[in-house]
Amino acid sequence: MTVMRVGLLRRVRVTEGSTAVVLLTALFVLIAAVTVPRFATTSNIQALLLSVSLTGIAAVGLSLITLVGRIFSLSISSTVALSTIVFAECLPYGAWLALAAAVGFGTFVGWIQGIIVGRFQTDPIITTIAFSAILIGAGELATGGLTISRGGDAGIFSANLFGIFPFQVFAFVAVSIGIAVWHRFSVPGRRMALVGLNEKAALVSGVRAWPSVVLSFTVAGATTGLAGGLLSSQSGQGNLILGGTFGFDAVTAVVVGGIAVKGGRGSPISAAVGALFVGLLGNVLVLVGLTYEVQLVVKGALVLSAVVLTGVASRVRGGRSR
């Protein structure tokens, strides 16, 4: 049984991202730099990298839930919002402690959802929607819907390292590389891929699905808490309104990055690249003067297109494998 398990784990294919999305992103940058006014300015690039980093951190964690075959977590926005409040409440005791508290909160929230989805085999969409309602309700009861500001200094997270890149960019890069390497080379990471690719085969080989599901939700919760803490550090405040678009943007990044919605195929790096592409698209749409409603239409169409293309590619691969 052990030999079979190791053999299956070694045969699991984990892609390092979507080459097509990388090329498309690079082409998009070149076109925007030439044709869109103010795109190539230092201030715009810094703002773009800042927004992409926070969404990307959440998306990289979310990708593990998708890779293990549990589609998405729809409680990301509410977890981010509550994490900003936790950060603001703890900020008077130190910026690093506040960030650790936000990450710890997100980790706990993700772990609870992972237990429910993995151990009790509930529907991940319904479960995370219900949990989102619980979080928002609890947040309203705790804060009265008011903005939380307890003082303290979070300037260490607002500094531009080397005078160019925001701290959040380095956090995004570190999280993306760290999780991608762990997913690719560690036994728990490759078990996630195996469970997502074929849960029945994983069970036959002795790999139970629920520990991988719990682990994926826990890591996703941690990255979501990190994104919420870094978001709150920009103003030192917490509010239930903050991070309202994180859920949709993170899901968009995962789908556009080419990760198979049914699980098993893709890499956290794919989600990071998807976040960069989605951020670039949103930035360009703002610079050319399109309204928020039009931006939503474009992003929605992008998600639908990515889902359709991924489905077509899966059917083509399935046909070739027969």
C-alpha cells in the first residue's frame, strides 16, 4: 500500500502555471505602456503592484482549495473584512503582533470551514456562503458597523523597500513561491493534487481526502488573514466594508490563471499570474475612464471565457487520453 501511494504521488503532474497567461500578460503590459496614458508612471506602477499583491496573496491560498477539488471559498471577502478589524484592534500592541493576530484569525476561520467541508463532506459553496454570513453578522455585533481605529503605528508595512517596491509586493512574491514550492515538492502538497485529480484513486492508494481538504482551507485562511492584515495596515483601521471585492477578484485570478475548477491541475503560481493579469486589466480600465459597472461586465466576461476555455481543454485532454 505504501509503495502504491508513493508511486501515485510521484506520477501526479503539477504544472508551473499557464504559459499562455504569462505571455498574454507580458503582451498586455507592452501594449498598455505604449497606448495608455499614465500607465507607465512610477506612481501608477506602485499602486498597481500594491493592489495586485493583496489580491494575489488571497488568490494563491484559494488556489489550494480549487486544486484539492473543492472549487472555491466564498467567505474570502468576509474573512478579509474581519481580519482588518482584528489587525486594528491589536495594532496598539505592535504592528507585527497585529499582523500575526490577523493571520491567526484567518487560519482559525479556514480550519473550521475545512473541518466542516472535509470531515462532514458538506458542499463547499453553501458552507462558505453560510460562514460568510456568520462572520459578517458577528462583525456587526462586535463593532456596530463602525470603523475600528485604536491607534498604533503600522508604518513598517507601508514602506517602499529599496525606495521602489511596497512591502506587500515582497510578501506576495514570498507567499507565492513558498506555497508553490511546498505544493510541488512536499508530500502533503502532492497529496492535494492527487485528491483533486482523482479522489477515488487517492483513497485506493491509502490517501484520505479530508486531511488534504482541511489543510487547503487552513492555508487559504492564513493567506486571507495576511491579506486582510496588510490591507488594514495601510490606514490602521478595520471595517466590514474593506475588502469587499477580494472574493470575486481572487476567484477570477484562480480561474484566469488556468487552474482546473474540478481540481488536480494547475499550480499556485498560476493563481499569482492570474492575479497580475486581472490587476493589469482593472488598472487599464480605470485609466481609460471606464465606469465601475463596465469593469464588472468585462471581468465577468473574462471569468466566463476562462471557464469555457478550461472546460474545452479538459475535454480535449480527456479525448486524447482514451
